[in-house]
Amino acid sequence: MNLVVDIGNSSLKVAIFDKKLMTSKFIYTNQSLNIFSDLFKNNVIDNCLISNVSTIDKNILDFLKINSNLFSINESINLPFINLYKTKNTLGHDRIALVSAAAIDFPDQNILIIDTGTCITYDFKNSENEYLGGGISPGIQMRFKSLNSQTSKLPLSTINLDYKLIGDDTNSSINSGVVHGVISEINGIINQYQERFKNIKIILTGGDSNFLLKKIKNTIFADQNFLLKGLNYLLEDNIK
């Protein structure tokens, strides 16, 4: 069995795969050695791969090294795509995993992956299976937090599902600006890619993807587990 670990900026995601089949998935708000000791106690785990865009507890890392065949995402790892990113050593593990999933599932297609998490990332892989790069912008929650922390009077707001275009108080005005701003940004960037490249498949993933899915005009393939699948593809490929 394979264990993949995604250490993000706001959550810890772990998933267990039997070859390419995801058998279980867990999401945590913090790191704990007990999480992993329980996973290994209840499952026969042979191999592990970590994606880390934050920090990992050293005790957890030592535990995984002792109890599994641990792989890391680094410059020597085999990738299922041609990486044309200029600063490869700065490319986030999460983005590498997302492009890996796109390369395995859609090797001959132009793919734009939009990950709507703490940050919104845009990653483009062309039909030649070449990764060209993309973009990074603040996610929805980061925009709410920045309006609160970077001003003296604006409150910390959260998503209101009944948000409207014309806010009639401060909270609804913040919701209007943030939510409509994100939707307009995503639609605008998709349009620019579609003008430059033909027959693009759009993949939407990440924590806010369910909220945004029906609000984006373009045809979207949504998969909240796309990053975890990409990590497992990487693990399977490097085990071989």
C-alpha cells in the first residue's frame, strides 16, 4: 500500500492507495505523530511520498523514514512530464503533483489546472506533455485576511453563500469584492489561455473548488483529489 502526504499551508491531507486506487483519505488541521502511528497500525503501508509546502514535524519525518520506503520530491525524482520551469528548485511540490496527474491522465492534451486553496495556482501543461509554468495569486481566505490585517477598520469576513454584487454593508461589500474578484480573475485567465492555446481542458481542484465550480463560465473538470492522485502517480513511477 502507498501513503501520500500533502502538507499544505492550512491543512494536512493523507491518503492511502492500493496501487492506483484510493482506499481512504483524511484531512487534519494540524500535525500529530499519533495520526501516522494509527495509520500504520491499521494498514500495511510499504511506500510513502510527502508533498510539503509548509513545514513537517521532525518526529513525523523520522517515523516515516523508519516505517516505510520514504520518497521525497526533489530534483532527482522521475517526473512524467518535461519540466520547462526556469527555477525548478523553487517549484512547489503541490504544483509538481498536480502537473504529474495531468501528464498521466491527459498526456496528449493542453491542460490548465486551477488549484483553489490558500493560494490560487494556475499550471499549464501542453499537448507535448511539457510543463510551461503558470501563475500564483491569493486565495479567497487570504484575501479576506489581508483586508482585515492590512487595514485599521475592516473586519475579518468569511464567505457568505448569499453574496451579492452590490454590498449594502461592510461585510457584504467585502464579500462582493473578494468573491466576484476571484471569479472574474479565474474566468479572465481561462479566457486568455483559450485565446493562446486550442482545445484546453480545464481542471479545477482545491478546497474552494466546490464553491467556485458553478460560478465559472467555462467547461470544467472538477476533482478535489487531483493532487493526491498526482502524488501517488509519482510514487508508483519512482518505485519502479
